Amino acid sequence: MQVLVDEGMPVQLIEPLRRNRGHSFDHIDELRWKGRLDQPLFREASSRGYEAILTLDVNQLSDAEECRALRRSRLHHVSIQQGRSVRGLKGLARVMASVIAAMPYVLEDLEYAPGQRIVELSLLSAGRRHQTFDPREEPTRYPYWR
């Protein structure tokens, strides 16, 4: 499956996404399509063989004309809503981790879908995903640290 990654998505996603063998991912920046309006972008992407668009722009589905243009393009629409809590380096990490973790499952679903689909990715929750220990103060946990 050929996936077009919209300009709002971090360009740093491209290399990890390309680890999904048998599928290709191109960022709008690489194609020099930055700044294109959504409706002509959908048409152009579809005519060039793209099958899906990955975007942060969930508003495309709220605008009647953009939604109709998307439907006509036959592109699958894969999006993630980042919300107000996604800021800075931690926010970037949450978006990237969410997309990277979900993409193998999304590709599997879309590969066998008998028609156009809309996919809404879930953003990983904020907060620490780790514990930090001082091995000197945890002798039962790390008995060989001494």
C-alpha cells in the first residue's frame, strides 16, 4: 500500500514507517507538495497511486467539500487527533509512538478492506511509561549490583 504522509505529520515518522515491509510511505515535504490545498491534493495523490493519506487534520472530515473530495479520491483517511496536551518534545514523541505502534495493524486492516475506510488512531496517554530505580537501594531486585 502506498501512503501519503501529510505535512502536519512529523517528517521524522517516515523512516520508522518505512520498516513496514511491502508498503511505501512518502512525506509531502519529500514530494515538494507542501502548501497544497486538500481537495487538489487528494485528487493528485490518488492519480499517482496513493491509497491512503496519514494526517493530523481531522477537520478534513468536518468540511463538506473536503469530505466529498476525499470520498471521490477513494483514499483511505488515517488520522490522529493530537489535542491541546500535545506540545513540545513530549507531544511529538506521543504522536510518533502512537502512529508507529498502530500502523502495522492499520495496514493489515486496510489491505483487505473491500472499499474506502476512515481510520482514527488513538493517541497514547500522557504520563511516564517507566520506573527509575537506584540499584544500590534495591538489593532484592538487583542482587548482583554490589
